[in-house]
Amino acid sequence: MEKSLPLPLEQQARVAAPRSHVRRFLTVTVAAALTLYCAKPLLWDTAARVGHPSHGHASSKAQCAQLAPLFPPADNEALQQMWDYLHTPAFENASIIRHSGAVQVATESFDDMGKIGEDERWDTRYKFAAYLEATFPRVHSDLKLEKVNTHGLVYTWQGSDETLKPLILMAHQDVVPVPASTVDAWDHPPFSGFFDGTFIWGRGSMDCKNQLIAIMESMELFLDAGFEPKRTIVLSFGFDEEISGNEGAGHLAPFLHERYGDDGVAAIVDEGAGLTSVWGQTFATPGVGEKGYTDVYVTIRMDGGHSSIPTDHTSIGVSSELITAIEAEQYPTFLADENPILGLLQCGAAHAPEFPKKLKKLLTTHAPNTCKAKPDYLALEAAKMGRPFQYLMQTSQAIDVINGGVKVNALPERTEVIVNHRINVGDKPEHVWERLTGLAKPLAKKYNLTLHAFDGTKEAANSISLSPSETTLQVAPVTPTDVDTLTPYAILAATTRALYGEDVIVSPGMMTGNTDTRYFWSVTKHIFRYGPGFDPAWDKGLGNIHTVNEKVSVVNHFNMVKWMTLFVRNMDDADLAQ
């Protein structure tokens, strides 16, 4: 996953150990189930809408209502025994072996991957699929497995009630590469799956074989316990998310859309933000939105020649001038009304003891910023918490690649610059294109070059060409976060508080990167980018993903499995609001 931290971290976990819920589960389950399903108005009518805050002086607590913990009914002895088993050394030891084994299968994705069937680097997915089949025999004997575009995996557990929309659980099989030059910097070999008593080490241990194996473990346990779902459960595992997912999720999404249609799925849970501590409070921040994306290719063609008789300006020099103009000004920092981060700030003001007083004051007067030229003082103040938070409220720009020149003594005839952008909620890629066109236009005039800006024209001699990447993406639709009716978000939130306790505050969240869910917008309105595993003793965010010494706490992994079992059962019993 292209990830960044959802908010600044503090190493102050306030969450009670999940193991304490074993005893509570037995005594509270029936009451909780009755509260939800027999007296539903008592739970839902007292809750306000979260993530769609009103403005002015409305109560922050009213805009960040928290639901009571939701446990599944305790009327099935086999499922109760399964839950108890999740808290035993026998499960934990077996789970460590399963996850470690998955990490040991290197499934790297490279930017220059060729076609499937021609580029042998894709073939690692065969080995991983074989590992899953050997490790989870019941899943492979009892569920329907379909392979999409060779390596995409779709497991379907057909529910007994065809009127219920299915639940999709997602993860990706692939990992980012480990450069050979960095192998010696790892404390443990990157594909060893080494377990040191606390952590499983290796590429993919956190991103995101952790989630994939947790999903498979929960399904295997359900099958062993004789669970019979009413709601169909679909597992969808892409295999190239780290290089934009075109071959994996890009084929899986239309495959599932053809089967279930527009908004034909109840909810999707994919990788994403999890639980962390900030402002003296532990928050669960499921991603309910996603920034947009566009790379812009800037190509400058100018006459070449011998360097002993140079022109005053080369294509590299003109490119440098344009780069300077691009970096001279950043995109505005602002909070659109629909940005999930506004909901997170509301929750911080309502529930966090160390929430900044100035932010709380600005929240009471904040209004939608309809004029980008006017400063958004709330967003600007929130941005002071650091760049990870700033870029949840701002379109980013980064000059990532530049190519030009082939030899000393030869003037460069062609220079290409690639500018990466992640589009803020409330903004769109077209605004980025307009800005870059405006910056390139005076340079084209100054150096007597023809400007071709996003017009599809093939680059020509003596010209500046601007073109967008094929991976350009609009800002994702924001998942509804209402809790005044029985919604998937409400079930996710109540499940999280069931596992981790009522000290945890559930809030809308978002990250700056993108996930495979980009392809699934038409399948459901209820998409959650959420990594529900958490270790209160190791509140370290994303565990060195995409870099040296990636690792995951095994407590995080155990809790991920527990959350999956609770969520699947809570969704199965839910009469969702349509």
C-alpha cells in the first residue's frame, strides 16, 4: 500500500489488553445483542452523524458520538469455543508459523514488470497461491476459488440468504522490492519471516500479508467451527497493488462488478490506517476517503548540437526553470466539508484531553472554504502538527524523476520531468493541469517553444509538452459514516470498541496514499481502508513498511484475526439500513 501515517503518533497507548474481553464476552454478549437487535432504537437513536459535521457552535461530542461495543450473540457453543481458542498459546503459535511462512514467499512487484506469462517475476504468485492452499485446506476445499487474470484470487463463501448484499474482505499478495544494496542493513533477512519473540520480521509482514493471512485464518477457523453465514463472504486478493494494481484489482473489480452490479456489495474492508495514539487518546481511524492522483509528464524538446558552440539555454536549463517555478508555490491547505479529517478533528476536540485549545476554538467557527484564495485558518493550524497531517488537507507535488542528456559535449535534445501529485479532497486533477499549463505558458513564449498542454498531441521539436499519466485518479467518494442507523461504519466502529474497549475512540480517517479500492467505487458506497490489528504496547504506526526492517508485532496480528471474526459475525447478523 502507498501509505503514510494518518496522524502524528504518541507512544501512549491507553487501551486495555484485549485478553480481558474473554470473560466479558460470555457475560455481555447476550445483552449487547439484545440491545442492538431487539431494542435497536436505544442504540442508534442516541447517536449523531459522524463525518458530516455541521458548522458553527455545534457540540463536538454530538458530532463524534461513540457506539456501545457490539459482540455477536453467544448462542453458538462451537463459535464460542472458537473465540476462546483465539486466546490460547496453541492458536498463537500456529498463527506465528502461518504468517511467518507467508513472509518467506517473496512476491515483489517491480515498476517495469512485463506481461503476465512473459515476465518470470510474476511467477512468484504461483508459489504464494500454493502456500495458501497448503496452509488453509478447509478454505480451499469448502469455498469457491476463482483465478482472475491468472494470479488474482477470489474466494466465495455463499451465504444462505441471497437477499443480503455480500461482504468483501480484501488484501494484496505482493510486496515492494528489497533493493540488494539494503539487505545488509536489515536486522534479520528480509524474507526470513524471523520471529524474535515479539515481532515477525520481513518484507510484507505489515504490508499487507498481515491482513491477508488474518482473513484466511478467520475463514479457516469459521469452517472448522461449522459457521454457516447468511451473508455471502467474498475474499479478493490482488497481486500488484504496489505498482498501481492494474493487473490485479484492475481486473478483480470488474469481475465482481459484473456479478453483483452497482452498489451490489454491503461493504469492503481493505488495508489501511489502524489504531494510534494522539492528543493523549487512542483513536481507531478507518480510512473512509482517499486522495486523488496524477503524474504529469513534462517533456521539453530543443535543438541539439556540440557543446563547444552551445545555445544560451538547453532543454535541461529550461526544465530547471520550470521546476523552480513549480516548487516556488505550494497548493493551498484547506479542509473541504467532506474531508474525513474534519471529522477526526471534531472527534479530537470531543474526546482527547490534550487536543490543542486553539484548534478547538477554530473548529467552533470553521465554515466550508468556498474561496481557495481565502486562508483556511483551521487547516493551517492543524498542518502545524507535521507534514503527514498537512498533506491530508493539501494537494502534494513532488518532482520525482528527471531524464535528460546522453553525453558530455552533446546538447540535450530532450528532457523529461515527472511531477507526482496526490489530490486533496475538494480538489481535482484538472486544477493541477491548469496550474502547470499556466506556469509553462510564459516559458514557452520566452524561449519560442510551442506549448502542447494536455491536448493529446505527440511531442514535437522545439516544444513543451504536458501530459497526464494513465493512472490519474479523481478523489475517492467518501464512505458514509452515519451512526444514527445500522450502517457498515457503525458496525465497524462498534466491533472495534468491542475488541479494544470503550477507551478507544473511533473516528473517520484518511491516508495520503492509494489502495486497490480505487477500482471498486462502483461496487459499494461503503469502503473502509482499515488495518484493525493493534498492539497497545507497541504503538508504532505502520511498522517500517516500504523500508528496511519492516516488522509486525504478533499481538497486532492476533488482534487482527480476532477483529475479523467479530466483524464477520456482526455483519452477518445485521439488518443493514439500505
